[in-house]
Amino acid sequence: MEDELYLENIDEFVTDQNRIVTYKWLSYTLGVHVNQAKQMLYDYVERKRKENSGAQLHVTYLVAGNLIQNGHTCHKVAVVREDKLEAMKSKLATVTSVHVYSIQKALLKDSGPLYNTDYDIIKANLHNCSKFSAIRCADAVPRTPAEVAQARTLARSSSQTPSDTSAVSTPPLNGHGPTAAKQSSQPPKGIMGMFAAKAASKAQDANKEPKAKEAPSVSAASSKPSAKGNIMNNFFGKAAMNKLKVNSVPGQPKEEKEAVKTSVPATEPESSPNSIVEKPGRKTEPAKIQQKDKKSKMKRMDKSDNEEEREPENQKKKRKRIKQLESDSSDEEDVPASPTLEEEKAPSPPPLVPALKAELEPASTEASAGGKKRKRKRVLKSKMFVDEEEGCMVTEKVYESESCTDSEDDFAKTKPPAVPKQPALPVKKEPKEERKNQKKGAATASRANKQISIMGFCQKK
Amino acid sequence: MFSAVTPLPGRTLLGPPSAEPPTFARTGSDFADRSQPFRLGERSFSRQYAHLYATRLLCMRPRLEQQARLRWGDGVLLRKLCQLQEINEEHNLVPQPSLAKYVDPSDELVLEDELQRIKLTGSIEASRLVTGAVLAVYGHEQEDGKFLVEEHCFAHLPPQLPWQGPSTDRFVLLASGLGLGSGSGESLLGTQLLVDAVTGQLGAEGQQSCAALISRVLLAGNLLSQSTQSRDSLHKAKYLTKKTQAASVEAVKMLDEILLQLCSSVPVDVMPGEFDPTNYTLPQQPLHRCMLPLSSAYPTLQLVTNPYQADMDGVRFLGTSGQNISDIFKYSSMDDYLEILEWTLLAGHISPTAPDTLGCYPFYNSDPFILTDCPHVYFCGNAPKFQSKLLTGEDGQRVLLVAVPAFSATQTACLVNLRDLSCQPISFSVFGAEDDSDMEVGQ
């Protein structure tokens, strides 16, 4: 008889394997509804006791009901041993359910083992933990990775654009999140526009990639050369500018350049987009490399998400960095302290930001110390402009990259390998080590610089 | 009531297996998130908190004027509104011990507005008021420069939204203080029982069909236990702590598994609390979904802010994870969490002690903690024990006040019936090594 099968099974579990058989464990193991499992257990107990009254069998029951306490009714659910069952039932005003919770050979001193049994079996069945439950929820269908990615980009683009415009137009006042979800992205104004164009095009590329579900390494590889190319281009001066314009969404950069604050001197858009573009190149690279290293449960989904996330996120981060470069307060203090723009962003970009910043500066000094023909200098210049909001004139010291010439095979090559980082705790050392390396690089570079200048001084004499 | 369902006759689980047992469908839930004011987008901390107080004063003034006129007639000249409280302490160089309460009989009350401040005396109790509360006082100024108070009043309950609750029984489970990662396994089985009861695995058919009426679960903070907050790694040498993992990592994994079980069966809203991995200042932002990879695949999981406001099936819920109430508890003589909850409702402000003694974001143009609409259910998490009360306002507002107990300590959660705004505690107990303590109901 089929019914006998489960009896035998339970018998085997309890007596032979000496297990603690909870209703949930039985339900998963035999693949039956939880209520059936409870009934099976009860049936087994009854029969076993009829056959052999001296059976070594201890049962725990679940009792639930109403309890009158301090004048109000309280619903109580309790797991009790068999000997306490009647006592508990008598305490309750009304009893709504009684059923077998578990059967085991040995007497349980406390309920720890019950929990462990359930924990193990649940862990093994996490993906369908409601399969044998008595309640079905229609909404609880896990999203597929593609849906998740879509939902996230939607949320990101819609929530980003209002905050973008607000970031550019008014300083963040209330810090309230965006209230309206806008589907269309408004072209952000000013220098930020350069980013948006660059990053938008990158984001579009990145969007296509995950949807095609290419291996992340492939996408990383493909973007790497393009990013590298950008860095190379940067050091070609005006030639680079033209190339960049071609690369990015046509027409938009020009619009945005015109829309640049009139107060900003004309020279700035020329040189700063170079640095700006360099940064997106730099950023997308490490972002992509980072994804290769990242290990998460839903690898592909997370990676594809991260790619999409990185772009607009980097865009934002870059924006913030530029804003801080222009502000009076010191760079290094602000960047680590700058709060993440949206909570949902992965924690990696903040460590990315200061590290990258640290890299950029020594990197450029390194490059200049290379003593090659074409140099790229970062020069501290004072910029003066009228701040419309406050109605005052602001003089700021800004690092400008003057691109004289171009050197950079080493430069480009050394940067990417040094960059990969992970937000994970054990690996946090890496950025610090890198920073140390950078500092070393900077130190040697500066030393080299000094040496050259000292020599130059001697030579002049 | 949840357990008003009597067991279906003839269908007992103490019997041989019957034919295909029924499965119940979870009742659908109509949900709208109203916690937008508590979400922070870009944040700048370069402002002072004076703006927050100024805004608070500005926003609450009209309502207070209205109340004052109602009570004391039209001839009253309104002058001041914000209120401060000074604590007279000796200047010691000894580090202050952390006390349960920071109230002293020698505390003085100072009333302050945009321009000036004045000391208050008279029929007003300093120990029952906290810094940051906005109120109106009625009295006159004495020769010594102090203001003699005859009466004072608060903004009272704001107007309530029209009632659109369900007509059939529908429940929302409120739980808080799961306290995972505490290292002690006692509350773990209790938590498992809670999850099983809600997902319909536990109990007889009658109970399961009732559990199917739970349309939503709200976890109000402190999902992780305080012991995950150890800061040892800050003080120890680096070489000792290199390979150690933060205690919260393991706890969050456990949380993820529990949430996965819940989410596969019921919509869940997760609010962060004092010990959870999110920002410290109020409003706390939602937990990041990257910490919960398994459960965030389900659309039923909602990670929300603290404080949290939402319309569930037409019933407006508003509540916090308890930091605001426990802060007021520390700085006033009020002892009862429910009493404090009621007081904040009457004062028209969720957390008046922010930013003074409770960390808060420096808002500029608005203060999202001011109560503009009266909620139907107003709760606070991590209370020492379960308490609930149905409050009726002057304009006929009905508010259910619920102090949700910390589950790790009390093994009790709350079931709110949306149809009639009633609340029932549900407690779980397991047997332990001591036989006698089983008999005690989870208190």
C-alpha cells in the first residue's frame, strides 16, 4: 500500500538513522504538503504506539491558541513536549491548532536541535521554500536577471536626471530624493554635459552588451581598448578634442559647450574636457575590470547591472569631482567625505574616486618626469569668475591639464593593472597599497622633477 | 481577531493523512509607498542645523496659532514657539557615564524663537518636555524676565485622511528587533516559528487560512543585534584583525535567508534600525539590496526608510524603528513608550529631539518629521513590551498606537487588523532546558 511507504520511511528516519524528524523536514524530504507531513507523523506515532507500547519515541507538539492575559487576548504559538501538551492546552482559552511538530528517539532537552534540523533542510531548499506551504502568494515570483537589470536602469536614469539638473542648477539643499520619475534624460548643462555625452554613449554600449549577454570579460576587453584609446587621445591636444567630439554623441557636446557657464573663461572648456574625458576613460576601465573580479551569486546579472550602473554613476561621480575641484575646499577632504548620491550605488565608487584622483595627479607628474618629448602638465591656475547665485566673484585654484605633447604608452599601460579594486573588506588593502605605490611613484617623480630642476639651475648658471 | 477562527471540524491534523490538503491564496495587498519625504537623494552636510529649527518653527506656527486661538480666545498675542531645555550639569572632566535617563530636577525650560529666548516658569513641567518641541504658551512676563506660564498647548492631531480601509479582515504583521547575529540561539527558533506561521507552514488549517489573510509584513528595525556592532577592529592592531570578518556579515546572510522565506510568500517591508548597516542619522535610508542578494530577486521585498510611511490597503501607516521614542525616553521623565508615542503625535512631530540629541540630516527647506496628516496606524519598533491603544482625536481622528516589542527579547510580534484597527500580539515560545519557565508566557 502506498500509505505504508511513508510509514516505513519515517520509521527508517527515526529509528535507523536516529534523526529528528520535523514536519518540515519530512515535507521536503518526501515532497508532500506540510499538512500531510504533519498527519503522517501523527499516524506513525499512533500506529507505533499501538504495536509496541514501549516504543522509544518522543514527540513534540505545536499548540496555538488564544490566551487571556492582563485582560486582553494574546495569540500564542508554542512548541511543547508531549508531557506538557495538556498543561499548555488547558492554559489557552481557545485552541486553534494542535499538531505534531517533530518525532525523535531521544528526549530533547531544549529546542536547539529542532531549529538545526529545520535550518539545514531549508538551506538546501532555499529556491523553493514555499513549495509545500499552505499559502501561495501570486506576487512572489522571483525576477529574472534581465528584468532586474531593466528595472534598475529605469530607476537609475529616471532618478538621476532630476538630481542631475538639480545638482547643476541649485546646490543640494534638502537632500530630498527625486520625486518625479522622468523617462527622458534632459541634456545636463555645462561641463557636466561632456560627461553625460561620453558616459551616455558608453552606457548605451554597455546596455547593449549585457542584453546580448556576452561574457563580462569580453565586454571588459572591448571597452578597455576604447578607453585606452581615449587616454591616448587626451594627450594629443586639439587632435584629441576633435576625436572625442566624433566619439561622443554628435552635436551634443557642442550644444553643451555653448551652454557652459558664460562666466567660466573660454580657456577652461578646452583644457578641462581633456581631463574630464580622461577621467571617464579611467573610470570605466577600472569599473569593467572590477566586474571581472567581482564574485556575486548572480554573476552575470550583477555584472551587467554594474556596468550600467557604473556609467551613469561614474558620470555623477565625475560631476561631483569636478564640482569639488572648482570649489574652495580642498580636494582630498571633500572627495572621501562626499556622500554617495544614491544609496543604491555599490560602495565601490567612493573608494574608486579618491584612489583615482590620487592616481591622476601623480600619474601626470610621472608622465612629465618621463622626460619625453611631449608632456602633459597639471598646472595650478587661478580662475576667477562671477558666481551668479551668490552674487560675488570667486577666485579658485584649479588644476588644469595643459597638454603639450603626448607620451603615453607606459602611462596607459601602467594605469589599468594598478587600478582593479574591490569593495570587499580583505581587498581594501589594495587601494591603500596602490596609493602607496602611487605615492611612491609620485615621490620618485617629484624627486626626479626636483633633480631635473636642480640640474637646470646649475646649468643656467 | 486573528484567532477568532475556530478549527474546522472534521479536519484535524491529528489523524491519518487525508486527501490533498488545501492551499490558501495569500490575500492581495494594495500598497502605496508614501515615504518619499524620508528618502535623501544628494546630501550635503555643509549646512547648520539652525535651518531645520527655523523651518520647523515656520511650518508649525500656523497650526499652533489655530490651536491657541481655539483655546484661549482671539485676543491672544502669539509670540514664541520653539522650545529648548537646558540641563544643568556640573562641569566635570570625568567622562560622563551613560545613564538610562538624563533628567534632573534642576532642569530649566527655555522658550526660543527666531530672535530671542526666555525662561519659563509656572505650571509647566520641564521633565515632560524635550528640546525641539514646538508649543504655544499662555501667560505673562514677570519682572525678573521669566515668563510665567499658565497654560500651554501643542499642535495636536493634524487632520486625518479619509478612511479607505478594507471591509474584510486583513492583517499586517508588525515585528521588530529580530536581533540576528547575537550569537545566542534562543530566539532563532522563535524567529523560525514566526516565519513558518506567516508563510503558512505552521498550524492547522484554520490557522493557515488566517495566516493567508496577512497581507503584509513590516519589520521595524534592528534586524541585526547590537552585538554585531562591536568596534574591536578599530582598537586592535591591524595584524590581529586582518582576517576577521565583521559580525554583521554573517548576520546579514542569516537575514537574507529569513527574508527569502518570507518574501516567497508575503510582501515584506524592511526598515533599518539603530544597529543595522545603514546611515546613522535620521532619516535612515533603506538597506542596500546588494546585501540581500537572494531575497532582492523577489519583487515582494521592499527595502524602505526609517521613518516609514505607506498606505496599506487604504490604511495609512506611519512609524519608526524606535530611535525617536527611546531618545525622548532618555531625556524626559516619561517612562511609557506608548505614552511617549502619543505625546509625539500630539506635539505634531515625529522626533522633536532631532537634531539635538538624535542624529539628523541638516534639512534646509522642510522638516519631513512634522506630521502633516494624521496616520491611521502609528507605531514604533523595539519597545520593551507590547502596547497598543486606539486614540481618538478632537476632530474624530482614530489612530491606532502600537509599541512593537523587540522580538529577540519578547518573542512577540503584533498583528494589526486593518478592518477595525485592532491589534493583537502573537507570541512564540519554545521549550528550554528549564521546565518551569515554559509555563511563563513570553513577557
